[in-house]
Amino acid sequence: MVQTFGGGSRVLPTKINLIRLRRELKNLQRIRKVIEEKRDVLILYIRQMGQEYEQAYRKAAAALAEAYRDYFLALMASGGLEQVRPVLESVRPSLEVDVGTRVLFAVKTPSLSLVEDSIPGLPVAAARVTPELLKARERLVEAFRELLRVVEAEAALRSLLEELRETQRLLNALDYNIIPSYQQSIKYIKLVLDDRMREEIIRLKTLKKRLARKRGGEGLG
């Protein structure tokens, strides 16, 4: 008699298989403990990264608000949009970002930094640039740096959450499929071996009684 095990394979109820399955089950339980510890550490990293994301978001929002405030103050000080339009049009419309990689608990996440050389210098019409406009420009560049930290933290959160989902799926597979399957097979083999042992004991006792009766009969003869 055999039992289905591990996705369709069959296990013979032998002592060798019992020893092997018990050894493999212990290894699986050790692996499960390591994976559970990994899950707990991932949760800590996610909480920490969530706090960093909130801080970066607040800083970026405050920096953008200050940059726009200084920009509107610069417009008023310069006499309106038409006065500063040539200066604004002389600035490049985009900045460059260097994308790298950082590792958080064996999870790769993007690392973003502003390429300083891509930040435009003073425009040709610098003579007409008011101090307020220069201040607004500096504020906007700083706000962009803060926005990169927000994007970086959000990307890290996504990667950590995906790793957490994969880790939890593996734990669920061990808890609800793999380990119970091993335990069931071990229980089945042990039950069969115990039955065989009882049958062997009964057989030996019966044989012993027969021998005793036979010897008794020979003694009477």
C-alpha cells in the first residue's frame, strides 16, 4: 500500500522513507523559520521606508510651495511675466537624472540623483535677473531634488512590498501545502509500520503458543 505525496508522487511505507521524510521535514522547518525571519525584517524595512516616504513627501511639498511663492514674488518684483519671459525661455526645459541601484535587505531598488551638470547656469540675460527670481530658481532645483527622494522612496516601497508578497506566498505554501503533506506522509508511514509491528507481535505470540502446545503434546507422548 502506498500514499500519494508531494504533487502526485507516491511514497512506500518503509522505515527508510520514514527516516528520509523526517529529515527533510526538519530541513523544511528550518527553512520556514529563516523565511519567517526574512518576512519580519521586510516588514520593519517597509515601515521605515514608509516613514521616509512621508518625510520626503512633506519636504517636497513644502519646497515646491516655497519655490512657487518666490517665483510669484519675483514676477511682481520684475514687473510681470513679460519682463522675465526671455530669461525663462533661455533655460533648458528638462534636467537629467542619474539612475543607480541600492540594495535593501537583498532587494534591489532604484537610486536617483540629479545630474548637477544638467542644471542650467545663469541665462544670457542675467543682467535682468532679479534676486527674487534667482532665489526662486534655487528653490525649484531643491524642490526637484526632494521630488527625486519621493520617487526613490516610492519605488523602494513597491519593491519591498512585492518581495514581501513573494515571501508570504512561500510561507503559505510551506504552511498549508508542503509541510502538511510531509506530516501526513510521516503519520501514514508510521501508522502502517506500527500495524505491521503489531501484526508481527501477534504472529510471534501465536507461533510461540503453537510451539508450546506442540512441545506439551510431545511430552505427554
